[in-house]
Amino acid sequence: MSGIWHEARSRRREGGTNSWAHAASIGFYAGLIWGLIHWLCELLKFTSVHAGYWIEPFFLRKFLVSPIGHAAGIASFILFSIVAALLYRAAFIRFRGPWAGILYGTAWWAAIFAAIGPMSGMMEPLNRIGWATIWTEWSIHMLWGLFIGYSIAFEFHDSAQGEPAKAG
């Protein structure tokens, strides 16, 4: 166990990957990719929840459905994803494989759509938004969590094993 920490410290000194910066960049790309996919699902009417649901309590719906509002919504999802990736890095970095990320995304979906969202006015309660929206949003959040979790775990566990010695 102490060998892993020693290896991580020596890699950091040698210019290796900083796991916190890596998690933040994973969060940025997760927010960008899955925010754009969410926006596309909204345009195709797979979901009734708009891309700017994180900033819904702070802006008028008229603004949020405008092109600038869509961009602001995607930007808010990027910021949320960076925070979520840093939280994942802090709490779940030890888990290997895809399941921890899938469960992480599902937990966020449940927290947002069953509790935080309806209470804060970000969206309608689950019993009003329809099955197409429920399945679409759950799928997006599950894959978003998989992206974050697997990417962070892969980098951590790949770095912990060290790189093979170079010949020559």
C-alpha cells in the first residue's frame, strides 16, 4: 500500500499526472460531451428537461430556451460536472471498473430528479415528466457517471501500476 503512495509522489515530482487536475479536466469534458448530448436529446424531443436545468431557478424560461440560454445551460452542466468529478476523485478513486461510475451517475440522477430538482424548481416531479424523459435523463446521467468514474479510475490505477521500464 505504501508503495502506491510513494510511486504517486515520485511521479508527481517527475512531472506525472496530478490526479486532481486530471479529475477536473475529466469533469470538463464530461460536462461538454454529455451536456451537448443532453441538448441534442432536448432538440429531438426525447426529454422535456432543457439543457439549462441547473440554472432554471435563476433565469426566466424564455432566456433558457434561447441560443445563449442553451450555451449557459451547457456551461452550467460543465461546472456541475467538474465539481462532481472532483467529488468522485475524493470519495471513489479506489474503485476499479465501470460499475462505480454507473452507480455514481445513477445516484446523481436520483438526487436531482427525485429530490433537488422538484424542490428547487429545476424541473417537474418524476410523476409529471413522462417515461421518455425519465429514461433519457437516467441514461444520460448513467453514461455521464460512467465516463467520469471509469476515466478517473483508469488513470489512477494505470498510474499506480507505474510505467514499464524503458529498454536501453
